[in-house]
Amino acid sequence: METSDLLKKVRKIEIKTRGLSRNIFAGEYHSAFKGRGMAFSEVREYQFGDDIRSIDWNVTARFNTPFIKVFEEERELTVMLLIDVSGSREFGSFEKMKKNVITELSAVLSFSAIQNNDKIGVIFFSNIIEKFIPPKKGKSHILRIIRELIDFKPQETGTDITGAIRYLTNAIKKRCTAFLISDFMDENKELEMALSIANNKHDIVALKIYDERETTLPSIGMIKLKDAETAKYVWVDSSSRKTRKIYSDWWIKHSGELDRMFKKCGVDYATINTSEDYVKSLMNLFKKRALK
């Protein structure tokens, strides 16, 4: 992609997503993702209504008048984005491909993190770890992430979510909040164990991206389908009711297994349709977490 075209796309996404994170998500993000605890800030004179349990007895004795300790929430978090860049992200049947939705979501989360003084880092993965961007603060860091989201070209097309989660667990030593953004087409049997272990150390949030056309096969006769991750082609008779039912049943079973796995592992998650506004899904997720 030409540098000028890339900069225009970066600017366009920056304007849209920074506005969303500032005007819509700011309060919800802060409430949904708590800091590490309470840190001592200062002492001040006791005022009517203050909790007497907060009285600093040493200072009170020194000045012969009651003083209380004031604490503030330690806000700074480390936020990691685990972004699936496998071949299946290129699919899309309406206005947006899954890749475009993932880019916007990641940019919104990045700006939300930076506005709350949190560090943000990224792990791009396919069936290998494609790239690791260590967590940092600052607008220039965010713009670098957006440039990578738009222009990144993965080496591989497959998916290994389990490997990405294990990499996170090893690479980030302190507890972080990690957004796992994928279409979850990977059916690795070890995923549940890896997710459970990672969520004990970190705070994992899953965002499943899907396209409406992935849920059913249209009845249009013989169609040639390509697996974006293996590059293999297969002919399918979509006019066959049995074929369409087999596919539909698989999708329902696959989606149900993901729901069960996230709940069993204690992972908060949202399902986002490429044809719908992702703002509502994110807001609902943030509000649900804030009530915990």
C-alpha cells in the first residue's frame, strides 16, 4: 500500500475510533476494567460523614485534631490485544469484511486504554506468532498499532489460538487485561485448557467476529468453496437440503461449544456480527463487567 494511502486510512480510522472511545466508551471502559487496587494519596482533616476507619491515628495525635487517609484507585493497567490475522478474516458478505471490523475494534480499544493511562500492546497471530508489539503508552504508539492493523501482511494463513494464548502467558509476566479477537474457527482441543490457565493469570476477554453468511449455506446449486486458511477448494451442492442442514447444524454446535467453553473458563465475551454496529455489543459487555 502506498504511504499516502496508508496515512489517509490511518487518519480516517483514528478520527472515527478516537471519537467513539472518548464520547461513548470512556466511562464504561473505566468501570469495566479495574485497576490493581487502592493506593495511598494523602491525609486531610476529618470532615463530617467521613468513615472513622480511615482516621490516621499517628497524624491525629501529632496535631491533636482528627485526620484521615485518602486513597485513590491505582488505574494503570496493561492491555494486550491478541489479534487473529489468519486467512478467514478476509471473509465478508455485506459492507465490511471481518478484517475491517477487527481493525476498528482494536483501534477503539487502543484509544480507550490510552485515555485511561493504560499501556497497550499487540500480538498478531495466525498458526504462528506473526508479530509482538510490547505494551507502551502514547498517541504515536497507538498510530503505529493502527498502521499495522491496516497494512500487516501475515506469513501464514492458518489459526492457532492456543499457541497465541500460551505466548501471552509466557511473554507478559504481570497480570494484564487481554482482548482475544478472532472468528474462533480454530477447533484445537487444547484451547479450553490454555484459556483456563491464561485466565487465572490474566483477565481474558473474548470478542468473536462472524459474518451472517457463515451461519447458513444459500440454496444456489453447485458452488466452489475455498478454505481461506488451507487454500483448498471443494465443490458443494448447496441446493441439497441435507447439505444445508449439515452445515447449519455444525455452525449451531460450534457456536454452542464456544459459549460453553467461555463460561466454563470464566471468560467474558461478546459476539459481533460484521453487518451490525459493534458499539452496542461492546457497551453491553462493558456494562455487564462493571456490575460484577
